[in-house]
Amino acid sequence: MTNRRFLGKVFSSTVIAVTAAVGALACSSGSAFAANATIIAFDFDAGIPTLIEGQNTPLDQTLQGVTAHFSSPSDPNAFSIQSYTTTFFKLSEFVGKYLYDNKPFRDSLDIAFSRTLKDITLTFATVEYHGGPGIEPSNITLTAYMNSTANNPVGSVIARATWPSGNTFPQGTLSFSSKGQPFNLVRVQLPYGGPEGAMDFLIDNVVITLAASPPTNTIPEFPFATVPLLTVIVSVVLARLYRVARQKPS
């Protein structure tokens, strides 16, 4: 085998090794990106623009670069921003301002996001009064979509509140996880529950988890800690090639 042929074999093997190492680093970087998924809480108190009591839907809130658009097929003015100071409702699971159903008939609420999500959780209250022993609060549903409610739903969840002592209305949480399928729109509504079922609901604390986006540029996604490792790999490759170049043909 000549020195040149041997050099070619060594070069090929080292290129494969470097490629594998770079791939591993890229996977590691992507995994770190996914592990650090962004969680954002839209609570109607901290977003931009500032909301005031009495402000009606449709309305927007932006936090950490993500915008949530709150609207209803019953708009304008289907829902409004309220708080204890305007309604005097005792709601132990609610804090500060919240979204209140203005109209006396059953309305649905749509929340569209400027980014795709993988999870969403919100606090709700159904507007109804304790009907006595054995009477359960009304069901409420959340259905997730991609881009439009005209598309097939990504999935849905149904929940029922509980009667907390000393509170005006029953309260609970709706939580939906898409199990990897992204969505950017949800519809919250009360299914028909008979003449005794709730007609209105309130929501607060809409907490979302963003779906991980693939890196748009491989190099910037590398953690700084990987730079010394790449330097070592390149140094080893160059050293091997230098040693081979000094060998006599066999």
C-alpha cells in the first residue's frame, strides 16, 4: 500500500469520525432546545397592551414575543375584562383580572396564538349556583386546532369544576397536551347540559408551552462548551494526517 493510498483511507475514516461527532453535537443542541421549552402565562394582568376592566373582545395580549388573540364567534363584545372590583365574585382560583362572558346565552371563546403550542392549561369557572347534594357542575370543553376551526381538530379535553367552599361559582382547570402534534388555536365552550346547565363561563391564567422549533442554523445552536471539543477533534485529525505523511511507502 502506498503512502498516498494509506493517507486516503485514514482521511476517510477521520472524516467519518468528525461527521459523527458533529452530528452528535447537533443532536445534543437540539435536545437542549427541546428541553428548554418556553412556558408563558397569559393572566390578563402582565401582557401588552395593558388591559382595563370593561374592555371587550376581540383583544390581544403579547408576552415574551408571543401574541394571544382572544375572540368569539359572538363578537363584538362577547367577553370582557373584569375583576373582583367590578363583579364582586369570590373566586379563589382567580387572581387579578379575568375574562368574563358578557352575554346571557352560550358563547364560545377562541384563542389564537402567533406560535405553535404543545400544551395549554387554563383556569375556568362556570356561572351556576350549587343545586344541592348530588348536583354536579356543568362540563366545559377545549378543542385544539391548527390555523382554523374549519380544520380537523388536533384533539380535545373535557372537564368539570368543583364547588369550593365560600366561592361564588365552581372552578377548575382545563389541561390539554397534543402529544407532539402542534396546534395554534383553541376553542373553549360549554356543551349543552340541559335547562339546568351553565350558560356562561369565566377564564384566567392561560398557560401555554411552545412547541419546539427546529434550529434554523446549525452552528449558532451549538453550546459554547462544544467549541473546545471540536478543536480537539480537528487537532487529532491533523496530527494523524501529519504522521501518515512522514511514513515511507511500504
